[in-house]
Amino acid sequence: YPQAVIFDLDGVITDSAEHHFLAWQQLGQELSIPFDRQFNETLKGVNRMDSLERILSLGQANDRYSETEKTALAEKKNRYYVESIQHLTPQDVLPGIIDLLKDLRQNKIKIAMASASKNAQFVSERLEVDHYFDHIVDAATVEKSKPHPEVFLKAATAVGVAPTDCVGIEDAAAGVEAIKSAGMRAIAIGDADILNAADLVLTDTSKLSLTTLSGVFSK
Ligand code: BG6
Ligand code: MG
């Protein structure tokens, strides 16, 4: 078994990746920079300001706004997002996640969260999963966005486990890259074509179990 399992939040524990997409899409429309789900794949796991820069660069509009204006645009997207997550409940936790968290606890395997979201604590509380976690990295303390491994390494350090004894779970290509750069095993949830850098790709969270985790770990 791994000694620690490090979870991404958005798109792994709950479907909030969809809420992020809709909020960015709304801002994009207002800026006359429309984008589709395929482009959205490149935003998954990426922090707020870096996501904005990617959208602006899609519209060749990076130089159109001052830093102050960019901050205001990012805040606007966040207001759309925060509004859309107000009604999250424990029922919005994706299939198989609670059983896995309970199994991990029972087996005394450390549990951490490595989300790029500054709303991670709020979302975890709404979902009532926060109490399962030995550590939730505060995104405000992370300097480098995924695919940089910083957030995963911070999570491992916080629970006192070497990266080689950790498994990370992600739904984003940038997240899988971050896990692998951190020297950890990666399990991805989603499309195998997009997430092929992972050690194992599962179509959805219901396939997650202690067995699938230990399988990837004993490789
Ligand atoms: C990641 C999401 O978890 O958090 C991204 O995958 C999002 O879509 C990023 O942009 C930052 O979130 P927030 O809540 O701090 O804007
Ligand atoms: Mg994610």
C-alpha cells in the first residue's frame, strides 16, 4: 500500500471542474473570447491568474488589460464560481470517494489534498469531507501552478511521507504531470488520451479502491 494518498479536489472529489468551466466560459463570452471544452482541458488544475492568462492569450488579448484590470477579471470569475458552489452538499461527492476515504483511514494511510483552488477549504466543508484529511494544502501558499510539483510536494511534506510512497489522484493533464514530476505514482480520472502520462487511468471515481491504489503502487 502507499503510505499517503494525495487527492486533487475539483473533478476528483466532486464535479466542481464543471462549475469552474462554466464560470470561465461566462467571463470568456463577456471578453469576446469564446472557448470550448477541448480548450478547457488546458485550464484544468491551473491556478486562477494563470487560467486567465491562458484565456487572454487564446484571444491574443494579454496586452489589452493592465494588472489591476486582470485582477478584477479574475475576481469576477471567482464571484460567478463562488455563487455556483453555494449549494454543494454531501450528495455532490462523486461515487466511491467516501468509501475510499474510510478505507484509507481504517488502514492508517495518510490522506492529503493538493488543490490549486483557493476555495478548496470551503468546498471541502460544504461536501463534509474536510474531516477525513490529515492536511489540506492552502493554495494561497503555493507559488507555482500545476504542472509544477510544488503543491503535491507540500502535501507530502505536511503528512510526513516521502514522495515515492505517495499516490496522487488527478483529473487534469497538468495535475498528472505535477504528480509525476513530484516522483509519485499517478492515478487519473477521465479520458486516457488526454491523461496518458498517468500510471493508471480510470473512467470514473467509482473504479477507485484500495485495490486499484495498491496495484499502481506495486508496479
Ligand atoms: C483548480 C481547478 O482546482 O483550481 C481550476 O482545476 C481552477 O479550474 C483552480 O482555476 C483555481 O481555483 P480558484 O478557486 O482558486 O479560482
Ligand atoms: Mg482537478
